[in-house]
Amino acid sequence: MKPYLWLRRVVRLACCAALYTSWAIAQSSSPQISYTISLTSPEQHLLEVQIVLPPGAAERELQLPVWNALYQVRDFSQYINWIRARNRAGHAIEVHAINDSRWRIDNAADGAIVEYQVYADVSGPFGAQLNTHHAFFNLAEILMYPVDGRTSPLTLHFAQLPNGWRIATAIQASALNFHADNYDRLVDSPVEIGTFQESDFDESGGHFRVIFDADPADYDAQKIVADLHRIIAAAITWMNDRPFDTYTFFYHFPRGPGGGGMEHAYSTAIEISAGALKQNLDALDSVSAHEFFHLWNVKRIRPESLEPIDYTKENFTRALWFSEGVTSTAEGLIQLRAGLLSERQYLGRLSDEITELERRPAHLAQSAEDSSMDAWLEGFSYYRRPERSISYYNKGELLGIVLDLAMRDATADRVSLREVLQWMNANFARKGLFFDDSNGVRQAAEAVSHADLASFFTRYVAGTEEIPWDDFLRSVGLHVEAATITVPDPGFIASRNFDGPMAVVAVTPDSEAQRAGLQVGDTIIELLGEPAGQESSQEIARLNPGDWISVKVQSRRAGERQLKWKVGGNQEVQYEVKNLDQITAAQRARRAAWLKGEAQNDSGSPEAAPK
């Protein structure tokens, strides 16, 4: 850390509490909207927010978002303990609740000061949390916005920081304040406050901050940064673009359940359990590549159905198969280009993704577009059952792969998925335009390939036809083999929402699990002696028929119980991507280009693609 930055932070910590009152009074005459977040009581997870509104309309409405980060309505107003307002003279003015997330204040023509208290204890990259260890905020979950001032510039200030705590965020800072052009830009910038560790480096012309909120004994910063260098270089080279000067990685490695990542325009927040991280860096590399690529796909190459963001209700879109799923396609290609994934590992991953889709009966009834539209149902356990839904991540990744291969076939390998994404970056993102969901993806694919792809999008994106894997993979010397194998059957299906417990959604009739007393609706607290979390499904998959499985469960009716039974076996079809018996030189050459994510005579520039 540079000395002057260190000194600035020391001064900020020493002075912020003393300056808070005078700063708020001074800001009351400022034309900008000003926020102050005070870390009032970390031990009780309580913070207080002050909003200073400049002069304007006599009646002003304030809205707290009902969703953020995830496609789930979560109603953050449940955590608001109280709200009050006063005018610039210090006299109280009335606050009226319009609904559970919107308030109106009267007599605010000369400006007003609004204050409220928030309980913040939702951990992970999708939450807002304050405790004695640290604070991490997705700001949309705690900051109301004046409805008539959402596009106005604003200032954010933090107060009452515990001694020694520092602030890390991608928001612009000057002196003691952080500045944003508008509310959307502000809340797209998560904030970490605490005694975190930091590793900074430069790569491909950009500056990168890596913020670690974890016990240093649980991770190797040098290895993580080394892999980030390779991921970043591979992604920027592949897109031939770097739309930022500084980018921040926020990493949380909890000792216990954890998992997930959230993209932002200039940063990402990623959580993975310390236990999983110690096994290897593969999972962290994957999610880092995925979230980093989102700075193009989603944050800049953006479907028009998600704009403008409506913080009061769901934003429905049919494009998540592309925005999320094809980002997973890019994630794999970036890891290949970075040397973090071998051909064998990549084909194994492809085999697993095909198996995942084919084993979900819902793939015959729910299209990739419909899965995107239904994303708002993912918080419900029944919706996540295999007969009810598919994943737009899973099918979208596979659609990205077969669309890539389809365009290669149509152009004698002169065009690939890379050209589609570069074209969309040049013609939508850089021009400040949004694409028309699946129609916009098709427009881009046809623009670079000069091929008619209507049938592809009708049958596989909007429709539910089975994807003929061999027809697409043959050109790179591969095919798919199906084999019936015995897989471990624990006798139940469980699912876990992003921040919720693992819940049992189905128990196999007459199974050992049912005889042991497991019931639908049970919450799994521990599995195999470890807290149930993101990695639990992988632990189950490693069991063999005849092994013992132990769980600690809890339910309203039966209370907490410790259950144990033997794992059964079940016959299921597994799909594996394999080499053809005879592979031509042309197929080998195309495969080599395909695994690099490049056309065979690729120059690396979107301008080189056919217009």
C-alpha cells in the first residue's frame, strides 16, 4: 500500500466520527443527494442511514428496492426498524408509508433529512451484513432512493467505523466521501469494511485490487493472484477490449457453508468455503472467470428487458440463457486459454453438463427462454425439482457451445462465438444500446456468420427439441456415448437457496432414508458431520452404494433429529463426450481452434469478422 493512501485512511478513521454531525449539517445545503451510513452497533448488526435531500418538490417519495443481485424478490424493508424525517431547521416532518417499501415525506420543498435504522446480517456476496468482524454491503439492500432523484449525482459517507477498519469499494473517492453519478452506479458497487487483507497488481493495462475477508491461514494469496493474472489476460485478449481502468475482486472464504459470486460493472464479490478452497483452486478459478466475464456479458452487453432496472418488482427477461449460460461457455474457454483447464477436463465438464440436462425431465417441457423467465421462482424449493425446471445456466452453457459449432460449420470455421460477443460489444455495449433478448443474440450471430439461424433459435432456444449432440460435435471429431451406470442414491432430493438452509424436497418411497425417518420439509443442518452447504451435493456424489450416510435434521413437527442409513443404488444414464474412431486432419484442426475459442484464421478483432 502506498504511504499517502495509508495516511489518508488513518485520518479517515480518526476523524469520521467527529466530522459526522458537522458534515451532515453542511451537506443539507448541497444540491447533491447525500448519504451517511453509520455502523452504529456491529454486535447487534444495526446500522443507521441518513439521507440529506436538497430542495425540490414539497412531497418526496423514498423507495427501498425489493430485490437486488439475485432474481428473487426479497423485500429488504423487513429489516427497517424505524424511519423519521426533519426539515433543515431541525423540525420533525411526517413520514407516511405508501406500501411496505415506499414512504412519502411532506413539506420537503426546502430539503429534508431522513434517518432510519437497518438490521443487517445476511452474509455472502448477495447480502448486507454488519457484525463485529466486518461489514459487507450490497448497497441497494440498505439505501432508499428518492424517486425523483434516482438519476441525480450523490455522495456517500461512512461513520462510526471501529478502530482499525478500512473501506474497500469501486466507488470513486475524494477526501472523506465517495461519489457516484447516480443511484444505479452507487448500488452496483459493493463495499467491504474491516481489517481485510489486500493484494494489488497490474495486468493487461488495468489495475486490480484483490480484497480477502478470511483467515490468512485458509488461502494462498500468491497462488490466487497468479491464477487471476492468467484469467484476466485470457479474457481481455479474447474480447480484445478492457472497458475499465481499475477492477476489484472481493473474496470471502468462510469456515462453514458458503458459495456463489455476484458480478458488478467494476468489481465482483465471490464466496467459497475455506474447506473447498483448501482442496484445490479449481472452483475459485471457475467462479472468478465467470464473474469477471460478466463485466462484458450482463453489465455492458445487456438485454433491453433488464433496462431500466425496476427496483419495485421483477424485471422479466428471456435472455438469461445467454447472459448467464453463455457466460459459463466463455468461462470454460477463458480457463482453456489461460492454461487452467486441460482438454480432458473440459470434455469431462461438457459430459457432466449434458448429463445434468438430460437427467432433468423438465428439459422436454421448459425451454431455455422459459427457464430465464421463471428465474424469479428459484427461491421456491419445489420449482428446483428436476421434473419442474431446468437451469438456464446449464442449458445456456450448452447452447453457447453448440451455437459456436453451428456457426463454424456454416462458415468453414471462419466465425466462432468469439465474433458474436465481440460484435455485440461493438454494436451494443460501446454504443450504449441494449440487445433484444434472444432476437438480439440471433441478430449478432447472423451478422457475423451470414447464416440463417432461425431454425436453431426456434428449436433449441425458444423450443424444447432434443439437441442432437453428435450433429454438432462431429465436426471436431467427437460424439456422445450414453451408458447406464449405478449411481449412489441417498433416497432424497434436497436443494438450497442462495442464503437459506438445505431443505428436503422429496423422499423416495420405501427407501432407507424414509425408513430412517427423513421427511419432506426437513431442514438438513449437518451432512456427514459437516455443516450442510454448497458442497454437500458433491459429498453425496462421492459416496458408494452401501456406504453409511448421516444427517442432522430439524423440522417444526419433529424437532431436531440425528438420522443414519445406508446409501442405495440407482440406475441412471450417464453421457460422455468421446473421440470418434476415425478423426480427420480437418476435424483435429477445427478442434484445436474450438478449444482456443478462436476461428481458424482469427485476427482477434471484431472488425475482422464479416459484416
